[in-house]
Amino acid sequence: MSVSVVLFTSDLRVHDHPPLRAALSSADEVVPLFVRDPAVDRAGFAAPNRLAFLADCLTDLDAGLRSRGGRLVVRTGDTAAEVLAVVRRTGAAEVHVAAGYTAYARRREEDLRRVLADEDCRLRVHDGVSTVLPPGEVTPQGSDHFAVFTPYHRRWEVTRPREPLAAPRAVRVPDGLDGDPVPVRAAVASVSEGLAAGGEGEGRKRLIGWLSRHADEYEERHDDLAGDATSRLSPYLHFGAVSPAEAVHRARARGGAGAEAFVRQLCWRDFHLQVLAARPDTATADYRPRHDRWRSGKRAEEDLTAWREGRTGYPVVDAAMRQLAHEGWMHNRGRLIAASFLTKTLYLDWREGARHFLGLLADGDVAENQLNWQWVAGTGTDTRPHRVLNPVLQGKKYDRYGAYVRRWVPELADVPVALVHEPWRLDPSDRAERGYPEPIVTLADGLARFREARGRD
């Protein structure tokens, strides 16, 4: 019997899975393979929340395959070496894998080509599995990628994505192929208490339910911190438990301004991926250098610690950071406010913030995380690189009644609406009893420091 291998990476689903469907159409039996590669740990991508979410996704993927007569084969070790071992054990004629766009994913593909070069086995890389449109699908004249979102979005929204594929009815796996137990969440230590459940089943339920019940209000409420009207699909998209192409098709079938606003966010995701694909160095280097000399030293370290712990003295910033610690997720508006405060009010290196986020976010994605941080820091693709978000004004606008702050900063739970975003205006004795810190910097001083650093006096 002919055999193909499907190497699952960031595409942990059975619905709309081009590599799996291609493998099934070209072979009698298929090995669904996932390799737990220690190189991922060494690269710093094995944060507890993502490991726990990954375990949920793998458990669910295994269940989805078993319901179709198959199973997930899990191996631990170097990815290319483990794939080669499976190819030799089964006599597989093809290995199918979704294209990746990070430097690590590209090295993985190169390693696979190298080890399979002397085998009678073909590597087939499938583009557009983890995106709506793959990088390079739309490009500006004279460049390999768009550097500004708006023109990219204009081209992207009129380019039709591929049609989603149905899940296979049956998956037949060769007998006698050994593997490791499928990881389970319970085996992961230091997981955030409020981390959501992962997996394709949960992701599809969330996508379908959110579109039917909440999409209509998304355009008006997606920045409402307390309302929490966003889809919360980002971790499922990161692990490929939900297909972005299917999400776009379902949203457009739903129709309406809210659904289109949601689709625009998926376009942002593709936009950042095409930037990273063209400039892999932007994971760590400024896309547009501003010659920043970020603060360092003892006081800078103290400010960074206060920011990480949600004790800056600015309630909406602290609420966002505490939500991150508790849930392994943060509201998008909260991410913008917290990132602006770190990079522009405290004038600390965006890489410090990006590293902290990657350590906690279940959706910690190199392209989305790093390039959104750069956007806020003014070193990325923002056409207004020197804008500064005032956390007080942002709080009053997007947490009008203070419900978000009260939810995550219990020290301020009973503060009147008029003062909840400016607790330093409370009576001194009241402030002392609450134990909530004074602001670590005045906004005027922070703004002046940033403008001087960027030569914006």
C-alpha cells in the first residue's frame, strides 16, 4: 500500500486542511505526525500557557482523527530526523507540510528537503494553510511586500481566497507505528488560572457561536474593554485549530459591518505575516529604525518590573497586565495601551515587552506579537510612529464606567466612576488604605522624555 506522511505544525485541525486532503488523495494510508522538537524550547517559544493550549489542541486533533479511523502519531526529537525515521519505517512516498513563514519554519523546511534528498520521497509544501492569502499572493509594484496596511488591505479584500475544504470522512494509518503519548494539559506546570480550553472543537464552536450571536455588534464594540465583545479566536488561529480562510468565508456569508470589521482583523494578521516573510529579521530588529537609545539601569529595571506586575499606578495599564497574567490573553485595546505605555511613556525597549507577552500569551505568535509591538513602538509599519496613547484618556474612552479596571484591579473596586482612572485624586488616607501604587511617572514627564529622545521637541 502507498503511504504519505502529514507533518502537523501550526495547523492542528482536520477541517480545511489542504496537506491532509492532498495526502489522502495520493496514498492508501497516511501518517498524521506531530513532532515535539526541543529546538522550539531552546528558541524560547515553549511558554507554559502555549504548551497547555497546544496539549489541548493535540488531544482534540487525536480525537478528531480517531473518530475517522485514524490517530495522531507523536514523536519527540529533531523534526527532520523524526520525519525521516517515519518515512523509512513506512516507505512513504510523500511528506506533506503547511508552509511556514518564520525563520524557524523556513529552516525546518530546508532540513526536511536535505534529509529527504537521498530518499525516494517527495516533500510537498502547501501554501496558504495558516493564512487567508499567503505572503506574496498580493504585492506592490517594485517590492516583495506591502509596508503599509491600507494599500495592502485594498488589494487583499478584492482577492478571493481559496475555498475551504471539508474534513475527511476516513483516515487510515499504517499499523505498528510507535509514538509518544499525546500531551495533556495537566502535565504542564505554571499555567495561568484562567487560560481558555484549546482544540479545534472549542475553536469551531467559538467561531460559529460568536459569528451568529455577536458579530453584528463587533464594529461598534470591539474596543470596549469591559464589554469583551471580541471573538477571542487568536489562540485558535495561532495553533491552526481554526482555519483563517474558513473564518473569512463564514464571516462574509454572515455579512454586515461587524463581520467585515472582523475580516479586517484577519487581514491585519496576513499583513504582518507577509512583512515577516519578507523581513524575517523583524522578529528582533527594528523594521524602521528610529535610532532609539532605550532606557537602561536600575530605575528602568524597576519600571519594567512594575509594568510586568501591573503596578504602574495607571489603572487601565495595570488591569490589562493583570488580565494577561490570569488568562494568558489580553484584550486588543489593552495590548495597545500597555505597549504604548512601556515604549513611549516609560521609553523602554519594545523587545522587553514583546518577550514578556510571549512568555504568557496563549496566542503568542512571532509575526503578530513582534510586529504589533513594533507598530506601537513606532519602529514598525505605523504611518504615525510618534503617536502616544494617554492611558487616562484611553481608559475613560474604552472603559467608560471603569468596569474593566474594577474587574482586574480589586484595590479600586469601589472607586467612583469619576476617579477610577485617576486614583491619585482620591484622599491621601484613602489611597494609602487601598495599597494601590502611585504613578511611577507623570504622563507629562514621560511624554517630554519620549519627544526629546525622538527629537520631537
